[in-house]
Amino acid sequence: MRLRESATEKSQELLFHILIATLGVAVLVWFTLGWREAIVVLVAVPVTLALTLMVYRLYGYTLNRITLFALVFAIGILVDDAIVVVENIARHLGFGRRSSDDAATLAVDEVGNPTILATFTVIAAILPMAFVSGLMGPYMRPIPVGASVAMLFSLAVAFIVTPYLAIRLVKAHKTQEGTANPDPEVSDEPLPTGRLATWYRRVIEELLHNRQKRLLTYGGMVVLLILSVLLIPTKLVTVKMLPFDNKSEFQVIVDMPEGTSLERTAEVAQAIALTVARDESVSDVQTYAGTAAPFNFNGLVRHYFLRTGPTVADVQVNLLPKHERSEQSHEIALRLRPHIESVAHEYSASLKVAEIPPGPPVYSTLVAEIYGPDYESQIEAARKVRDIFISTDGVVDVDWSVTAPHAELHAAVRQAEATRAGTNPEEIAQTIAASMGGATVGLLHDDESVEPVAIRVQLADSTAGSLGDLSSLPISTPRGARQLSTLATIDSGPAATTIFRKNLKPVVYVTGDVAGSLESPAYAMLDMGAGLRNIGSEFDVRWAGDPTLTEETFMVWDGEWDITLDVFRDLGIAFAAVLVLIYVLVVAWFQSFTIPFIIMAPIPLTLVGILPAHAVTGAFFTATSMIGMIALAGIIVRNSILLVDFIKLGLERGQSLHDAVVASGLIRSRPIILTAAAVAIGGFVMVRDPIFQGLGMALISGAIVSTALTLVAIPLLYYEINR
């Protein structure tokens, strides 16, 4: 029930965000162009989304949190084509020199080619992310697939639906029929004269006339870029796979020392439950002693469903609904952790606070795999690694896969004595198993129960754990009851040790979690680096890889780090492919090898907005932030293409290089700013979501800052190279 309510709440929230983003873009166009233009853009959104949903249906995607967020993400970029087309149509209709049909045709023709190229560059920037490998691949794939499909459909809508609606709506207040001008060229178009346009023109013309100031401008942009990148090594911006999600529950996994009775374990679980239940953010608490709690995907990967026995317990903590509490679930877990640990310390218990991960789960956040030539050397090295884990600030819930030495009882049946008693070893073993583990002896037919209730018989837990209890266990035989000690020799011996294997190689796991000031496993691993190197000269620490030879003792990092490394590696490769694809597209279109460098130059400038925004807000730079950065590469190239294409159009109409550069920045700044604002609105509705906060922040800050710098950098660079 709780999971169903959570899923329903998420889907309704995302549908509301889609509505907010759509209306936000419409209001933006309304205030800048007019309500008629806003209606034209508003119609393009549901038409494009409906076609995108059809493709989702064909691909077998369901409407879930990821696919809905893909639609939210797509809204910010799919309206770009419609905005550029309707803005240009409105501009040409405003001249009043030609009929509405001719003006619309000329306007679409003027921006048609650069819009097609810009759309394909955005698709080229987004689509490679669909090929991310590993567990994160299927998790992230709906975003690039949905956004790419939405861009294709938005291009068709912008060239088919938008001009038709613009002619029917916009012409009513822009021009009158019958005032046609046969000259299709607009070489004497008046430039914008508003306050912002006047300031922009003065700045651009001053930079064009002064080479020294141009060089200072280039240098200033480079310095801003370097300072922004330095935020990562200085840890002002921290890198993490995915941020913590705001869930409605978390678990406390309790492990007691070997030999602890079930009653003692249940007592610990109850003490933890009472401690947690006092918190005002907690709705209810459930305890499970001797067995596993109902598990989720996280518990499946971490093998929680295999937990059974008198030394294990689970405490399920259910929180109040999100709208009834001010803190996120991770903050609540951090706040309760010291109280839980104090209880665990009192009972000598080992515990883990397990939160539901925002993405694909792992065995543990920090996982060190120890390999070696023999199991004894592996245990010795793992013990040293575990000590380093424990001594490192911010590393909590430290554990390892080595079972503590403990004794177990052995009953060796004396065959001759059992035969004289008229029984056999199999019957004796069944009696012991039924006494210790219980046996079903019948069914209780209760009228109030939906199904028959099993009747189980077993010894009380308090009387079934010692050598004396087992010795006096009565065994039913044809010749009367006999004590087990008269039929078998009972003694105590060391229990067998469980040996874990990975890829058929023995391995010892050392696990932990992070709960310090830098809640990212990468920084905890770096902090432990010096200590791990001091374990021994022959002890090797490897950051990744699958071992092939185990002649020497070494350690391999796994856990969240392994997925983080794979995802950022694949996203980096995707970003490199994006740059190559964009370069090839621009070279093929402009028939030049230098213009693509001008157009792609502002791509790094997105970091000037993205990284400082993460530093100011204290947000992690996550995989979703990387997705936003890659998507912005296509969006920024779109803006650059519009500027460069209009400069070339001005040159073809006989303008000087200086006039064409200035006119391009002044005339094309409005659609560029509008598309950047639309991207920012699409990102704004994502900021409050814990997982996609990085994507929204990257879109907002990167679009605003890089657009402002692009409006300066592209005209200057084109003038610098072609003057």
C-alpha cells in the first residue's frame, strides 16, 4: 500500500510539473511576443508530447518516474523550434511590407535551414547518452530517447502546424492583407532600439573596434572557465553518482555476535524501534527478529532476503508523508543515526542504516574486495582494511564477510544403540530438526482466517540453545522415550566458515557507508588511500577491474564507485561523440572547417554556469548534472548556428562584416534569449526533485550564463577570424 501511494504521488507530481512547465513557457512567450504567439507555441507542446508518448508505447516504455521526467526535460527544448519560427514570422509580419502568406513563407525559409541543423545538433548531443552501459543504461535511456524523438516531432510541428496557426492568429495584429512588397530581401530592416539592445550594441561595437578589449574579453572567459573547473579539485563541488532521494522509509539492519539468543536479538530490535519511534517524523516502526523484513530491490541486491537465524534482526522505519515533514528522509536518517548507534553499542550489536537508493542498488556504498593466494592471507589483509575503514572519518556501518568464530553442536548417532532402541539415525535427525526448527503437525481451521493456519511445534528458544538442552531431548522410539544422550555422542566443535567467491575466486568483502561532510564514496576512498598503501609493499590497491591472477594479495574497489566510474566514463565517451557529431554536421552544412570551431567554442562556457551553481547551492555534481551539461552542448550550438547563419545572410545581402555581426546579435538575441529562458523554465520544475536536481540546476545555470557569454563570444570570434 505504501509503495503504491508513493508511486501515485510521484506520477501526479510529475504530471503537475509537466503542466507547470508548459504554462510557464506559454506565459514567457505571452509577455515577450504576445498572447497570440503564446497560443501558437502552447499548441506545439501537447502535439509533440502526444507523438512522443506514441513512440514510448511502440518502444514498450511505461509511464514511470524516468519517462515522465524525460517529458519534463523535453519541454524545455522542444519549444525552441516553435519559438524561433513564430518569433521570425511575427518579426516579418511586423514589417507590414508583404502579405501574411508571403511573410510566413519568407520567415520560415529564413530560419528553416539553421533550425534543421540546430535540431539535429541537439539530437546529436542527446542521443549518444542512450548507449550508456551497465545498470544505469536502462535506467537513463528513456531520457535521451524521449528527448530525441520529441525534437524530431517538434521540428515537424514547427514547420507544419506553427506557420499555419501563426498566419491565422498573428496576422490579425501585425499586418493587413494586400500590402505586399515584391522585394523578398529585407536589407534595411530596423534594428531593435530598446534599453537592453542599445546597451548590447554599444558593448559589441566597442569590442569590435578595440582589439585589446577583445583579447581581455577572451582572457576573462578563459579565467572564468578555469576558476569554475577548479571548484571540483578544491571540493567546493563534490561529485557523486546520484544524490540521496526523499523516500518514505529506511531500514536498520542489526547483526548480533554469534551465539546470541533470539530473545536478546529481539530485545535489541525493540530498543532501537522505541528509540526511533520517539521522533516526530516517524509514522510507525516494525521489527523482525530471526528473519528478514519484506525486502525491496535494494534488499534483493544486498541479499537481505537470505538473512535468517537468531543473530539477525531488521527494523523497518516508516516516515510521515513528504508533505507532513520538513526534512528529507536522508536528513532524518542522519539525525537518528547517533541515537541508533548508542543503542547498538550498549548491546554490542553491529548495524547498518539502509536507505533506498535513488538508482541501481549495490552491495554496499563502499566495497573493498580482497583477493590473495590463500584465504588466511586474504583475511589478514581484510582485517587491516577494515581497521582503516573504521578509523576514517565519515565512514560508518563497517562490516566484512568473514564469519566470527563460533561453536556448533554435533550429534553422532551410535548405530548399535539406535538399533537396539528400534530407531535409526534418520528418525533421530528428524526429531532434532523438529524440536529445534519446528515442524508442522496439523492445520487450525479458523472460521475468521482466509486460509488454514499451520500448527507448528518446537522447543522454546530459551531452552534449545545449550549442550545440556540437547542432551536431554526426548526421542520417541518403539521401546519408549530415550534421551538423546543415550543414543548419540554430543559434543561442541568449531563451526564451518563461509567462503565467498566472485567469478570462482575466493574473496573477502569489507563494506561500509559514508555519512560525513562529503557523502560521496570517491572522497572517502581518497582519504583511505594513504592508509591502504601502508598495509604492505606487496599489497596492491586497484581502482577498478576484474582480477585474473591471484598470486599476490591485492584489493579492488567495488560498490557505488564501480557504477560511478562506468557511468561517468560512458557519459564522457558520449560527450566526445557529441563533439565529433556536431563538428561533422556543421562542417557538412557550412562547407567550412573553421566555422565549426567558432560555433562550438561556447560549449565549455556552460561549466561557468553549472559548476558555480552547484557550489553555491551545495548540490552534488551527479550523473544527471552530466546529462544536463551534455544536452546544453547541443542547445548552445543551436544558438551559435542562429547567430552565424544570420551573419552570413547579412553578408549575402551586401552588409559589411561589422554591420552583419552587430545586426545578428541584435536581431537574433530575442529568440536566443527566449529559448534559453524556456530551457530554464523546464529545468526549474526539476530543481525540487532530489534525483534530478542536478539536471535542473545544470539547465538553468548553464543556459543562462552560457547564453549571455555566447551572445558576446560568437560575434567577436566570427569577426576576429573573418575581418
